[in-house]
Amino acid sequence: MTTITAAEATRTAAADRTGASGATGAVYTTVDSPVGELLLVGVASADATGGTALVSLSLPEQKGAATVQDGWRRAPAAFAEIHRQLTAYFEGRLTRFTIAYADEGTDFQRRVWRALETIPYGTTCTYGDIARQVGASRAGVRAVGTAIGRNPLLVVRPCHRVIGADGALRGYAAGLERKELLLGLEGALAS
């Protein structure tokens, strides 16, 4: 994945941005998927294939999901490359996204989110594994879980691949049923 800093995305979009839920100058579209209608939010970026850096990918009924704001412009064509990759993923033909996205969040959140991006398709790891990877203390596992829960790019930044230490599915902002569906699609669930 290509990471575009929030500052770069802002300059490229020539607009003030205050995050996915309040971005001005943002573009959006919705696309159908096996997990429901996805809301894609992005900003213009000269560095992104297709010209749009993804700010948010929300699933139906997701906790903290972005909602369309005044001033956002519906622009399905701006998401053609992103839509193409999502379609290939859901059809089982793509195992790694190469989508540019605006890198928002705190330093700690960004470290956790980068760790999520290293989890290979079709595998899982635990919250403790991510905590160790980012150098968080044993007590920091809860903070890691909170950072994962604030991931604005569900599906493309694979937080669904993180499970409990006991192997149980835990915490997914769009619901455990969708987490299970995504892991099943990837062949990551034991029969």
C-alpha cells in the first residue's frame, strides 16, 4: 500500500481536512460487497493510482463509521481503481491491496495500523502479537485493541485478521459476523 500523509493529501486536495468524518473537499461513493454496501471516502492525490487516496472504508452498521457530510461530492469514477481491487479481493483473486490512503491518526495508531498491514492474507495473529510488534507492554494490549478498533480502512487494512489469544474472534467494528465472513473468504478459519 502507498501511504500518503494527511498533509500531502491536504495539499493535493487543496482543501482543509479534519478527518474522515468531517473532511471538506472529500469525494465518496458506495459499492456493493458480500459484507454489505461499502462507503468509500477519499481525497484527490496525484500520487495515487486513479487519483484518489482512500480516507475511509466503512461497512454497514460499523461503530464510528464515516457518514456523508455536506460539501462531499459523489464521484464513483474517482474510486475506479479502489473498486477494481475490492472486487478482485472479494472474488478471491487479490491477496494484497495496493491502494493509496491518507495516513491519519495518532503516531501510536499509525504504528498499530502498519503492523496490521504485515499480516499475510489467509492468516491470523493475536492482539498480543501486534502489541509485541509495536513495542507495547503487556498492559498495552488494550491500547492496541483500541487503536485497531479505530482503523478507518476496514477490509483493506486487515484488522479482521486479529483474533483473541484463545483463538476466538473478538472485537470488529462492523460485527463479528462480518469478521468471520472475511476470514472465511480468505480461508483463515479452521474447519
